[in-house]
Amino acid sequence: MRRIKLPLVPNLQVEFTDRDLALRRVEEWVDRGMRLVEVVYGPEGCGKTAWLLQSMELLRDYGFDVVYVNPLNGQVYAEVGVRDLRNELFKLVQEAINQNALARIAWIAYNVINELIRVRRGRVAILADDVFQVIGVRESAMYVKALLNLIEYPPAEYERVITIVTTSEGLSRREIGRHTWAHLDVMWNMARESFKQLYSQLPSGKLGLEEAWRITGGNPRMLGELITKGWNTKEVVNWLMDSKTITQSFINKWRNWLEKAIENPDTLWANAPEELINELTERNLIIHPLPSRDSITWIDQPPPEKDLELGIGKYVAWQTPLHREAVRRTLQELT
């Protein structure tokens, strides 16, 4: 299988690194098929998009017609054997982008896959990346149910259908979890050795590997932000403080809980107010809850059982050490 190259920052492409366990999961779905939709969640920037794009390459090698769609970025890729459908897909997606109707892109991809099943009756896959952020919490469940219908009630007999949705949007994940239409799987930031392989592809003039690991927790996007901002950790934290809208009212309301969670995120597990958990989840600051480390729901290597230096508890974790630092810095500045 060809390893794809992806932009880490402008003018710097890196080869897809490791995630062998995650790719093996795709091969398992190729072999045995799917009973439910696979919804994969995890920290922002942990590598879900890279995994989907590499999976597209893998599925193509296995003879699949594949459609990848990311409505949030207006991205669509198609490896399909029906040229008219491929052209129609790109035409409709461009119209949706021009009309600023990004939510339509997810449904356009669904309709194309539905038609591919009818026409090809072979192997088809839809890889829907971060669709929930665009279509919203309520419609996310409808979308997953529609994808399940491709498996259970297809327009024609087929050899194999694979449906994968990724998200970092926690509230939609909870909505999906209320139903029995999907398996909820987790992908974490890169394991240390995988991160080392990624880091080795960077040019010189950077922080050392150990410090980069400690700061990012193995998150590729945070590594990219560090590079973009001249390896200035303070600038990355300032950006997160702003983008996550960590406001004074939020800090004033939850200061006592946040101060405890900075030291140990598991303090949010037992008795923390549900409203606080929802706000932290909505801002994509934490992952709550974390499955057992031996659970089959982990798509790739899980995080350690507990690593407070990286902000990882047994049941709850900050998405990255930088996310935790953004909250810590705001707490200090708004004393």
C-alpha cells in the first residue's frame, strides 16, 4: 500500500506515519463487513483525517469504490468506477460550496454511495470526516441512521459496504450514543514511537523530541501549530485561549472545579456538574469518558492508564497538554 503524504504545515508535507493498528481495523471490516456504522471520535488533530485518507488508499487496493467527504473544509475525494457519478458528485459539491450550504455535502456523498450500490453491486465505502460539526447535533443521528440503512436496507444486493464517520465534536457523539445505530470507537493522539517517526521528518531548528512530546502529547495538529508559530508555546496557548472561548464568566463560574481538573482530570469523573462537563466537551477541551484501555473500542493504541504530566486520567483526559495549559493560563490571568 502506498503511504500518502499530507501537509503538516504550509510548504511541509510528511508521510503518513504508523497507525498500523488502525489500518488493520479497516482490513477487518473489509474481511467481515459491518453490522453497524463505525463512528470514530477523539481529540481534535489527533490524526483521524490522515487515517481516513490513508484508509481510502487501502480500500482502493481492495477494489472498493470510495468517497471521502469533509464538509467542514469543503473537501471531497472519489475513487469510483462510474465516471458520470463521480462528475455529478464534484458538480453538486461545488454548487453547495458556492451556496455556502456545507451541510448538503454530507448528504450528496450519501446519495452517490446509495446510487453506487445500485449500479455497481460490489464494494463501496463512504468516509465522512467531521460531518457532525456542519450538520449539527440533531441531524447527526439522522445521518448515522441513513448510513446504517445502506448496510441494512440497500437499494440492491452488494458485496461489501463500509461506512465510517469521524468526529471530535463531543455533544454529537453523545447523541449518537443514545441509539443503537453505530459502534463508538476512540482514536487517541499518536503513541510515543509513532510521534517520533513523525517528528523525524521535520527540518532542523526545532525543539527537542522530548519537549515536543511533552507539550503536544503526540497530537500532530498541535505539533503543526508549534511549527507555524515558530515553536513559541505561549503563542499556541494564546491561540487556544481565544479559539476555545475560555471567557472570564466561564472561569468565574467553574474556577474551583477547573483548578482541580488541571492537576487531575479524573476529578471531573465522579461529582462534577453535568453542565461543566457539557461546556468542556462542547469546547473540545476534554474527552469524557475514556473507555477501559483494554476495550476493543480503541481504533489504535490507547493512551496510558494515567499520565498526569500529559493531562491524562483513567476516566477523563484533556485533549492535549496545550488544551490544559490554555485553561491553566486563563485561570492565572483572571485571578
